[in-house]
Amino acid sequence: MRSSILLTGGTGTLGRLLIPRLRAAGLPVRVLSRTSRPDSDGVEYVTADLATGAGVAEAVAGARTILHVAGSTKGDESKARHLVRAAAGATHLIYISVVGADRVPVVSGIDRAMFGYYAEKRGAEIVVSESGLPWTTLRATQFHELTLTVAQQMAKLPVIPVPAGVRFQPVDGAEVADRLVELALGAPAGLVPDIAGPRVYGMDELVRGYLRARGKRRLLVPVRFSGGAYRAIRAGAHLAPDRAVGRRTWEEFLAAKVPAHA
């Protein structure tokens, strides 16, 4: 039997997409989770906390391949450090990062409040690349699923403030999961080409698309922010138009996921 692949973030959006794909590829899967869960459908759940490092060494033990997709708005760098310290026997560490991690400067307090995610991802990238382990890092643009969550929250407001001049290139989470499985089955490759969605949209376009799908009307008001990170985002530092390899558009995603006029 092949040694288990250890998956972090297995209970999140991307992790839930990865598990059935890894199983279909014939890989025994061990999922690191902060809360205890019973094993099911050939998936082993182990309890550990990447934020503190508690239980991580035991969770990693025996796993030759580690797929690290656990992510949050803060703490990614320290979580990566706890993981790599426990992963001395691994032969392949695969990490999912974000397009623009190396191009969006996060310097001021305003930058960190709005775009600290990019700094955390970049910090984790460096931890992975300097870990001494064979590694692969894939950068992706924003997922449709995250964009939908943001649009849903914004639509609760009677008047929606939209960052002026900001564009996004959302990609389907399932397509990112497919690519990660390919990478997990292959040899360590370092920083691989980005994966990005098929189209670039203004933030206002994305929100209006969601509102149309729900049959809602809202006033959108453009708002300008300050800071170097915001300027970099306005300039498209988080986009990858030359890597528009995703196929599913925002409109197609909405048609499948959002009940019309609900």
C-alpha cells in the first residue's frame, strides 16, 4: 500500500474538493484537523493544530507527500514553520499560494489590515522553499467560491462600497484541485506556473453579476483607499492574464451555484 498523503486544510473549501480527487487517484489520504473526526470513506483524520504545533509531528509521521492547503487571513507563515519542522522525512511538500504574493507590498498598517493575506502567503512560500524539503508551490488567483462569499456579504448592505479600479481573475476551485493532484503525483518542481481564471473582471462587475443572479438591486459606490498594497492591486499585481488557463467563468459558476431570484 502506498504511504498516505497528508492533507492540511482538508475540511476547507479546497480540501473538500481535493479529498475525492486524491482518493480517485488511488492515494491513501490522511487529513490533519484541529478537531477530532472519525475516519470515513478511506480517509484517516488526525488531530493537530498548525497554529501552535501541537500534535503536528505525530500527524506527519510516515507521510512522504504533504499537500499543504490550510490557509487563513493571518498566521500562515507560522503554520508553515510548524509543519516543515515536523516533516523531516517527507519527500514532497506541495503548497498552494496566491498570485501576487511576491508583488503586493504589505508595509503599512493599512496595507496589513486590507491585504495582509499576501504577506502571510509570501512568508509561507519562503518557509517552504527554504525548508530543505523537496517542494512545489502553485500560485492561484482568487477562487470563485471566495468571490461568491464576498459578494454575498456585500449584497447585505443597502449601498455597496466597491474598491475603485480593483479587478480580479477568479478561478474555479475544482480546477485548482485538479492541478494540485497532478502536482502531488509528480516530482517536486519548485515554483510552477500560476493558475488563473479565464477572464479579468472589475470588482463592480463581479458584484453586479451576483446581484443579477439573485434578482437584487443595489447601489454600488466606488471607494478609493491608500497604501502601496492597494496601488499594486489596482495595477494588477495579483492578476495573471498570461496564465488564464481556467475554463469555468464567473457567469457559469453563478448559474450553477446561485439560486435565481431566491
